[in-house]
Amino acid sequence: MIKKTERWGIIGGGVLGMTLAHRLKQAGNDVTLFEAAKQVGGLTSAWKLDDVTWDKFYHVILLSDTNLRELLRELELEKEIKWVETKTGFYTDGKLYSMSNSIEFLLFPPLNLINKLRLGATIYFASKIKNWKRLEKIPVEKWLRRWSGNKTYDKIWLPLLRAKLGENYKNISAAFIWTTIQRMYSARREGLKKEMFGYVPGGYSKILKRYYELLENNGINIKTSYSSKKVYTSNSGEVTVEFENGETENFDKVILTTPSPIIEKICPDLTEAEKERLKNIKYLGVVCASLVLKKPLDKYYVTNITDSFTPFTGVIEMSALVDKKEFNGKNLVYLPKYVLPDDPIFLKSDDEIKDEFIKALLKMYPHIKGDDILCCQVARAKYVFALSTLNYSKNLPPVSTSIPGVYILNSAYIINGTLNVNETLELVKKKLPLILQSSKFTD
Ligand SMILES: Cc1cc2nc3c(=O)[nH]c(=O)nc-3n(C[C@H](O)[C@H](O)[C@H](O)COP(=O)(O)OP(=O)(O)OC[C@H]3O[C@@H](n4cnc5c(N)ncnc54)[C@H](O)[C@@H]3O)c2cc1C
């Protein structure tokens, strides 16, 4: 019997949608990928700043990112990765400290030796935990106070949690800190406990261009500037997708990879229970300023901030990692602020955000003057990652929805990892076989 070629539609052309499309096509299906923006890539997309083209949001690769490295091998880019030992800074009480190895950690002045040992023990203990589901039931504050003590919690953990999560840290489970520590550890696991990060010269702009070409050459129909506004089953039993541009297309199966609040809006036929579960997934967004500077800020790739005067929640100096040739000899810095999607900052103009961010940056780094800033642009994304609230994984809606032929797979389904491209690819590995299996029964 000849196997019927199925028509699959993928909504959302980020790395997740691109990879689903790629694997479904390799499995012999007819695949169309729809992306609302003018180009594919989603959160990994690049833009131009001054004469520099680089990612809108900062990205690094870890040695342990095996799925991502496998994909880069397919794209013939894995050998190009440059691995660099990086340093981490800590800005606290108006001073910048290096926290890149155990000795610097022991010299870190804001904590006494006992508090430092408790902090170190908490991180080590978390790195060894295998049963993370247990942590989903415990509020992060309770867990950290228990293991690190009140002084370390108030001085270090609380400002860091606030920096990343705002006041939402109160509803977050200890699984959040576990996944963060696991990722941090995997950056240090190899390379003699030194932090090693990698990048592909040319950044994600080059990766995405190569990926786009591969998909196109393999016969995937890629449609950009196609924002889907409604997905439902038509009377003929096909899945119909309506787009903002007035067009309509029909498929046998559709996978939605967009953030959950968008899925809830564009699939009116989901059951109330499914909609409720989608609504209960709370996202954090990000407002991130990118600056091109004449001078470097310092030597750290990441600087964590525990002081509260900065509107941004960390400093990422990309040019402390990436060869400056990539930036025409200049320096590239990111200033992210993680916020809820309804935070008033989303109502501010780019100029207002730039003014506030630059003022604080100049205070933090007095050797930088206004005229050292060659360019500053603000990127925004309202739905970046789902917050790991208490019992998070138990409350997710099923991937296979009640609408025949319609599936949901987005980054909210990363339940035991931080948001990163490697975990995004892991989702495809784990969930696509289940989708294909369950889709057989709905035929
Ligand atoms: C500040 C920041 C730093 C990061 N740092 C790293 C890092 O160092 N290392 C790392 O590996 N990862 C990092 N990541 C994470 C990485 O970018 C994500 O894991 C990955 O890009 C997620 O891909 P996705 O396809 O799931 O989602 P997205 O990229 O969000 O893709 C979803 C796509 O759906 C599209 N869409 C939305 N609505 C519609 C609609 N109605 N119709 C059609 N299309 C629609 C969107 O335009 C978007 O392109 C970072 C992310 C951010 C924001």
C-alpha cells in the first residue's frame, strides 16, 4: 500500500517551527511553515546596529548543547564554533567583583565564610538533584532559605530572583533555580570547571540563513509575513488556517509553536479546560537594549547585578566573548530587563528606555562617557519564557488538542530545563514521535 503524503502546516517560524518542519519533511510529508514576521528565526533573529549585524537577543552555545551542535553539524557549521573561556562579574553595593572561579568566590566580600560555604553547598547540592519533580512543589524562597540561610538568601538570591523574575519570584517553584544551576554547571562541567561558551562567527544571522536554505532546498514551503488568526477544523475534516492577509489554507495536521496566549486566541474551538490551562501559563517577556560602544565595559561576559538602581537586570558584554572582528573592532553590549507582558515598560518609547538604561550604565561604568555610545537600539518580546510556577508540569494542556489534527508544541513544554535553543530542539526530539503516533489514531 502506498503511504499517503500528509499535508502539515506549522505555525511559527522560530527554531522550533523550523525544526518541526525539517523533521516532518524528512519523514516524507508535505510541509508548509508560516511565520508572522518578515523573516524566520523568532527570538534568534538578527538585526543591524550601526555597521554590526548580530542577534537581537544575546545567544551562546554550551559544550553540553548536543542537540544544537548536531543541528549545526547538519548545517555544516559545527566545526566553525569558536569556544571561549569567559568570566562572570558580580555588581553589588556599587562595586564590580569577579566571580569566575572558586578562589574569587572565596574572596567575595559581601558574604562571610560560613555564608559562602552555604551558598556553594546549595549550588553543589542542586547540581546533584535528579528528582526535580519534587522541587516543583516547593516555593523557591522556602527552598533557598532552607539551604543557603537567611543572610545569603537576602543578600544574593533575593536580588537575583527579583532581577530575573520581578515580584513573581513569590509564585515560583524551586525547580526554577534547579534548572538554572543545572545549565550553569553544564557550562562549567567540562574544560576544568572553567566556563566555556561558544558562538558561530556571523552569529544566528548566518545559522538562520543556512537553515532557511536547507529547508527550502528540501522542498518545505516557507511563507513569511503570514500571521495566522484562526485555526479550526472545517466541515470536510481538514484543518483550516486563516491569516491576517485574508488568505486561507487547509491541511491534514497543524502544529502551533507560538506562545500559549496566542494559541488560546487563535483556536476558539479548544475546550474551556484547555483554554484555562493555556491561560494559566504565565510568561515573562524581555526588553533588551543593544549598544555598540567605542570602549569595552570590562572583561565579563555576564555581570549579575544585585543593586537596585539599574533598570536592567544584568549586563551581557558580547564582545568579551566574540572576536571583535565580528563587530568591526567595536564592542557589543546587551542590557536586558525581564518583565511581565503587561509591565508598563512596554508602553514606553524606545527613547525613554534608552535614556533610563544609558544613565544607569554610565553610573555603573564611570570610564564610559556618552560619546562612547555609537548606537543603541531596543528589542522587545512580550512572551519569552513560561514561569515555572508551583506544580507547573502537571498543569500543562496536552500536546494533542481536542481539535482533530491540531497540536500544540511551544517552549512552555520545556519542563526541566531553562529556555535555550538546545532544550527547544530536545522538545522536537521527544514530542514529535508522540505527535506522529497520536496522529495515526486520529486519521
Ligand atoms: C534575551 C534572550 C537570551 C537568550 N539567550 C540564549 C542563549 O544564550 N542560548 C540559547 O540557546 N538560547 C537563548 N535564548 C532562547 C532562544 O532564543 C529560544 O530558546 C528559541 O529562540 C525559541 O524558539 P521558538 O521557536 O520556540 O520560539 P520563538 O523564537 O518565539 O518563535 C515563535 C515564532 O512564532 C511567530 N508567531 C507568533 N505569532 C504568530 C502567528 N499568529 N502566526 C504565525 N507566526 C507567529 C513569532 O514571530 C516567532 O517567530 C535566549 C532568548 C532570549 C529572549
